[in-house]
Amino acid sequence: MKIFAKEQIYHGDTLTTQRQSISSTDLMERAGTQIFNWLHTRMQGAQVPIHVFCGIGNNGGDGLVIARHLITHGYNVNTYVVNCSDKRSKDFLKNYDRIKNVTKDWPTLLSCKEEFPQIHHDDIIIDAVFGIGLNRAADDWVKALFQHFRNSNAFTLSVDMPSGLYADKVPEGDNGVVWANHTISFASPKLVFFLPDTAKFTQQWEVIDIGLDPEFLMTTETEAELISKHEVLPMYLPREKFAHKGTYGHSLIIGGSYGKIGSVVLSSRAALASGAGLVTSYIPKCGYNVLQTALPEAMVITDEDEQLISNINFDFEPTVIGFGIGIGTDKKTATAFEAFLKENKTPLVIDADGINLLASKKALLKLLPENTILTPHPKELERLIGAWKDDFDKLKKAKAFIKKYKVVLVVKGANTIAMYQDKLFVNTTGNPGLATAGSGDVLTGIITGLVSQGYEPIVAAIFGVYLHGRSADIALEDFGYQSLMASHVIDYLGEAYIDLFKQPEQPPQEQTNNNEQKDSKK
């Protein structure tokens, strides 16, 4: 699913009105009606007090449409205009006149001099104050209104975006943004729904179709794309009847040090479970018995050093090399890594201390083969690209890094983002149970195994992140968040693959940002 930027949404609105020969007011009516339909389907006439707060721009116009339909269908509605400026959009004014024609209780005008209306915790708030075009912080009295919403503990539904939240930057503080229980977004989710600094402002989001021009939706290229089963299924490469283990490549996993051999076991096992034909583990001597016992399917090469990697030397040509898990940052290892990079031409997947070694001597980045996949967690990413002030600054720095070194960057998080050239691929699978030791090692192995089978690096990164998260989601049903372990993710990879071919799902219309513990037994 494409994630449109706000400028693209504006352009799509304009194209739609032109190509469908409708006015912007008609399009607003369509959008507001769709949200009313969403509410009406769920409420079925229930007489819960509904408080509709409308700004004076187009988002407020949407709110007036919603309020009008609620009134004409007999709901218990209180409508308010948040009078925060003298600049009213023409479509807001048209819908302000329309709502006055269906009720004697005209919308209440709120200003900084007014007391806020009483809201009970069992009521419903519809937030239509600001929309996608917000470009400055709200006035203090409007911020106080938003805090009034939050303090009421009433269910809050935001129209398109939580008011006070920008589409393209992080707000100055938490108090100036509506904290929504649910956001109904027009045509596309917004990138801010998936970034750590801003995702907290809506517990759930949902996309509704407001009939934007189909050609615009199909042909417009977006910087960001949301990845679900719908997007990854076409990436899947089916197995051939007469294939053999050599068909699916030979993955070499280089890593481990004394006390950290388990990371190589996890990565090597994940590479095999993701479909690599052959896997060889390159480890210090101390890990030989561990690997041969824990993973008989893998071959093992040992370094001459007992406790760490000091000299990378092997006599075959692997298809891909996964490097860095548990390897440490000893001077001997750093020297061996540099010597290896100077000679290596094989595709690479680099994680953990491999990234730390690169960050400690950034000249090594120029030695990476083009489209090397880097999979840093937040602190490792910071060491690579420098500190950032917020998530948008992080993305900006990451884009510059990718452009300079021509790599694929997997930015790990609740919604892991695979970055390649000018594109962001935002993952939808995974859960807080993945916040556990070894889950990154498993991801490295999965991606390495996919590259081994012939997937292009960016496809392997996107698909690997999806499978990793989906496997964890399936495993969650048996283990819950707290008891989920990295090895469980490997155990359920087969089910994640099988799940690709179960009853096709629609592109994701709803997503939760709520990380509270839920009963995982259905």
C-alpha cells in the first residue's frame, strides 16, 4: 500500500475533482459521509453523547458533514467550532450553512474565552480540528482543549490525522496533539503513524476509500510503501521440481566469540529455515562442538584462534555472507575484517558488531560491495549515521548515508523500515515479543538465506523483515509477548511461509500501535 505525502494528497484531490467533474465540496461530502457510515455501522443508533469538534479549515468541514449526518439520523450530537483563526475555508463555510439547515442547535463557537464543554468518559469525541495541512503549533488554549479531551478518557476518533500532528515533522511537544484511540485516514495511512516519535498519538488507524481518481492512485510513485502480505506475495520465488540444494545457494555465516556462539547458531539455523540450500558457519574454535551439536545441518569452519575471529580464510565461493553476529570488536577481529573487505566480492549482510566495526572506522564503508545489507538496531544506527534530533532527522541522515555508500539499510523498530535508494518500505508484521535477545541474529540469518536463494538484496530485506515479524506473530498465539524467544521465530518460519498462501487478505486497512499486553489465546 502506498503512503502518500501530503502534497500528493492535495494533488490527488484536485485531479479527482477535475476528472470526475465534481466540486471540492462534493469530495468533502463524500469523505465525511464515509466516516459517518463507519460510525453508523458500529453504533446502530446508540444514544451515546457524541461531541464533534470542528476546526475552520477543510478538516473542520469534514467534521461538519459527519455531524450533520449524525443529527439527521437521530444521534445525540453536540457540535463545536474551534474558532482558532479568522481564515475559514470556503468548503467549511458551505457545510456550516448546511448543518444550520438541519438543526436548531447550531454549532457552539469555542474560543480562548469560553469554558470547555463537559465530556464524560463514556462519551465519544470526534476530532476534526486540524488536518493533514497543519504547519504551525496550536495556540495555547487549543492545546488546553486537547488536554481536556485526554483527561476526559472518552473514546476519541480523529479524522484523517490526530489534530496537532504534522504530516512531515515531529510536533514540539505531546500536549499540543490529540491522543486518538482511532484514526480514520483518507486514501492512505500517514508515515507518522509508523515512526516511534509520533505513532503514540493514535492507538489504531484505518484507511477509508473516498473515491480518489484511480489513475492517480495507481500511477503516482510514493517515497514510502506499507508492506503486508499483499505486497510480499508477488516477491515469493516458488521451488522447482528438479531443484537441488545447490540451486538455493550457499550461505556463509561469519561470527561468534567466546560466550557468544549461540548467536551464530541462531543465524545459521534461520538461514537454513528461510530456504538456503547450504549453510557454513565460520566461528572460533571454542564453538566447534556447540555448532556441530546444535545444528547438524550446517557445516563448520573454525578460525585458528580459540576465542575469537582473527583471520577469515575459507576455500569455497559462498553465494552470500552474513557477518558480525556475536563477533566482538577485538583488535584482531577488526584487522581480520578489514583484510577480508579488501578482498571480498561476495554479497554481504552485516549486523551487530560487524556494524560497530564499520562505525569505528568509517573508511571501511567504501569497501562494501554495492547493495550490501546493513541491519542495525537504533544504537548501532546512531554510530553509523550520527545522532538525530527526531525521527524525520533520522530518516534524512539515513537517506544521505544510503546515497553515499549505495547500501540497503534495515532500520529496526516496531515498524521496521527497509531503505533503498529513495524508497522506504515500512513493515506491518511483528510485535513487542521480538524485544528479546537473539531476534536480530535470526533476522540476519533469514535475510542471508533469502539472498542465497536468488532474491535481490532489497527484496530479501523487505521479505525477510516481513517473514521475521509474521513468524513472531504466529508464535505469539502460543507463547505471548514475555515468553517469546528468538528460537521460536525460527520454529515458526515454516508457518509464516504457509500463511502467505492462505485465504488472500485485503491490503491492510487497520493497524494498531497499542503495545499493551493482550490475551494471545484466541
